[in-house]
Amino acid sequence: MPVQQPEAVHEKPDASGRRRGRTTLLIAGAVVLGLVAGTCTGYLVQADREPTKLPSLSQPALPQAKGPAPEPLSAAQDRQVKTEGDLRKLLLAKPKGAKDADWLGGDGWMDLAAYADSYEKPEEVFGDLVGDEFRRAAVTGWEEGSTYTVELRLVQFRQVETVAAADYCDNNQYWAEDEDSTDSWPVPGTGTGMAYVHHEPETEPGYLPMYSAEAHAWRGDVAVEIWVYGSRAISKKKIMDLAERQMERL
């Protein structure tokens, strides 16, 4: 009786159409075993090595200064203490013989709306001041006979995100310098403070010529604005004196 031969084993072809033979499976298994063996060997080698010494986290002790600690600044020396109080007290006082400025009114404070309203385009200025983190403004002014009027403003900003007082001062200086027939001088002791005298008056039918001078400076979070108007030319000495004395009070 003839011996029955075993049936041939058929391999299922893969997606490429080629059959996956036994040799391929054996090679793949050997590779996996090789990776496992290599990993184990690496761990064993690392375990036998001495641990690598890490740099010290501690720093050398620094020598401490000897003697008593410096005294804290007094209220007169600490600028922040000054400007956190009543800004109106830092404004120059009305000189003897001058009259209160009736056109100011109020209690010496200007809120955001009132301050923006003092400009030609209050809607635009209002939005700019909101972006510049306007906080408050203190104002004073007086009339010297029938010749001159003076107005001084201290404009304070919160300055959470930007140094707004310096930027605001720069903007005012830009427009002051843009006027024709203008002379300018640095205000001593202020860094970037400037004073301006405009020699060409504004004229309007039925009114006397109007001369003007101005000064702009800043300190900390406060921008300083000084305006002088008059029916006669304004001297450098006049605007500089006001600017220097006002900045000294800050």
C-alpha cells in the first residue's frame, strides 16, 4: 500500500504578492533577540560602573557687609511717597499779586474725561489716554495782571505695562518743536525736560495777539506740563523759572 505523502503547506501571500517564507521569520526573531540581549548588556555594564559625580548645587557663601544697615528714605526723599499722596500739594503755589484762574474751576483735579476735553479732538485723546493707563491729573493756574496766564498740570499714569509718563512727555515735546519760530532749551536737572518759547503769536480778528511758551518734563510716573500765554512776548527766563521750580517740588 503506497505511503501517503503529507500535504504541502501553503503560505499566504502578503500585500506585495511575495510569500513570507520561514527564513524571513527566523531573521526577524533573531533581530528581536539581539536587541533584547544588547539592552540587557548595556544595563549590566552601566550597573558595574562608578556613578558619575554631579556638580554641587550649593554655592560658596558670600561675605556679608558689616556695620549697620542704611536708614530708610524719609518721606521728603522718597519720590514714590510724594507722588502717592495729594498731587495738588506738589504744584507751584500762586505767586503774590496773581489772581486765581477763573477758567480752571473745580477742585484742582482733572479726571480722564475732563483732561481729554481740553484737547481739540477729545475723542481721540480719550482713547489714547485709556491705552496709556491714565490715572489722574492735578492742575493749577493763575492770571498775572492782564498780560499773562499760567497753567500747570501734573499728569500721573499707572505704568503697569509701559513707561507712559516719558512717552507722553516725548509726544508733547514733538508737537512743541514742530511749531514755527520756536526756541528751545533743556531744563536743568530733568534729564530730557525741555522749555519752549514760540515767537510767532496766534492772531484772530478782534483779539490781541496771543504769544505762548511751554515746558514738558517727567519724573517717575508723573508728566509735567506748563503753559504760559500772554499778549506780550514771553521770555526764556519766565518759562525756565517755572519749569525748574516745579521740577524741584517733585
